[in-house]
Amino acid sequence: MTGLLDGIRQNTFIIVGRAGIDLFTDAGVAAEDAETVSVGLGGSSANIGAGICKLGGKAALVTRVSDDSVGSYCIGQLKKYGVDTRYVSPVGGEYRNSLAFYESRVEGHRNVIYRNGAADFQMDMDDVAAVDYGAYGALITAGTVFAAEPSRAATFDAFARAKAAGLPIIFDVDYRPYSWPSAAVAEDVLSRAAEVSDMIVGNDEEFGFMAGGIEKGLDKARSLANTGKLVIYKMGEKGAITFWEGAEIRTGIYPVEALKPTGAGDSFMAGLVTSIADGHSLREAILRGSACASVTVSRPGCAPAMADKSTLDAFLARHPGPTAA
């Protein structure tokens, strides 16, 4: 099997998960006061793919979208950002793309996500079997893909197929309670996904959730790292602890005046993997991922707000630097 970092360095990713449509208010405007809203591509996996492409990498998405104008919008936006859509298939009937409506403000921020009858949960074994895994360096997914069937079983099958082709698995825990039938099911399934992944990214609450209590999260991250995985334990404003090959890398964040909190984790992932691919050290790649997150939360939207190379370079050049680890 290709080593984790060697796989990432190929800078070509197959991403499993959802694309959605985002509606968001103008800066500082509460939902009840909005007279106009903006529209953009959303969905964790689609955001990661868009971010990777904006930063010079290559990405293809495996998912289902609704066979309607919203699904067409998502496909069109993916193509605009350079994401390969050959494995994005429409599904008819009453299935619909996920929709997020959120406020472009931090204080009192509200984010409502509509996921009933979600089209992406209809991704099945045939969808993942169609992928040419050997054309990619690594597989990336986010935890929401496991919340329902047939998407859950299909994603575990994609993991197995990727492993057989020599691809490392990168897993963003991305726990969203509203998508799951119960917390117990989520804890079991997400823990199983983590066990078979080579790189795991999550925040303190997500690791705590998998461990059965937030106070146990850090130990859970360490225990996963002790099995040879690269584990990134994010702590919000306190930065992150990365466990890799027996070392603990502690990094800070790049403080900014945030417009909203959404999109940070997806842009962190995109910045991290493309920076590794560009030859940066793991520590520097983590910091560049953090810088990408800061860029995204300071601008409207999710995929539209993600940094390209010139934006990231300009941000790093003018910012005084990250906080202490």
C-alpha cells in the first residue's frame, strides 16, 4: 500500500460524500431581517473538493444529486471549481439535495440544514464500484456520508476498494447529530470508520463523542495514533495537536475577524493536503490549513470563500502569524 504522505503528495483525490446548495444572508444580517440571500456550493465533501482544486490539486467527487434544477446547480458549481463530476449521478423521485440556510454573522449565528430524503444518501454499491481508484493518490470522506443507508455500506465498500488499490483513507469525523438515527448508532459507525482510516481529523467534541465522553477525547486520539494513524485533534481557538509517528505537533491558529463560523473544517482539510502535496513539512501544512480556515470564515459562503493559492499567499504575507501552540 502507498504510504499516507506519499499518497497525498500525488495531489489527486477521490472524495466520497455530498454536494449541497447554500443560502446565506448578507454580512451581519439575521435570518428574519434578510430581504436577499446569496447562493453557493456547499456540502462537506464538495467543499473539500472545491478547496483542493482552488489550491492547485485535483479532485473527483462520488455522490448522488437530485434530478432537478438544484442538482444541476451543484454539478455546474462543481465543474466551475474544477471538481471532476464523472462519478456524480442524478437520482429521481422525491430525493432532494441537502440545503443549508445560514447567517453571515458570528454572534447569534444560526445554520439550518435540510436533510430529509437526502439525495446523497442514495449513493450505492454500483456508484463506488464504478470508480477507477488507481487513478488517485488518496480517498477522502466526511462523517455525514455514514449517517444513512445505502450510503453507509457503499462508503465502507469504497474504503475496501481504495485499500485494495493501495490508497490511504483520510477521514474527517464531521459529526452532525441531526443526520443520524441515534447517538449510539453514530458512535459505533464513526468509530468503525476511524479504525479503518489512515488519517483522522476531528475536533475535541468529535473525538470525545467516539470515546464516550469529551474528557476522553484526547486519549482516544492518542490511542488511534498509536496504531500508526495520523491523527489531528482540533481545539478551536486553542489550535490543534497532531499525532504522527510518535510525535505530538502542537500548532496555533491565525486570528481573524470572522464573518461566520461555517466552512472552516473543509477548508482546513483542503489546505492541509494540498500543502503536503506541495512539499511543505507536516507542521507547516497544518498551519497553512489553519490559515485557509481563517480565510474562509472571514468571507461569505463556503466553497466561494475558500482560498486559492494567491489568496493564501497574500494572507500569510500580511498576517502577523499564528498564535502560540
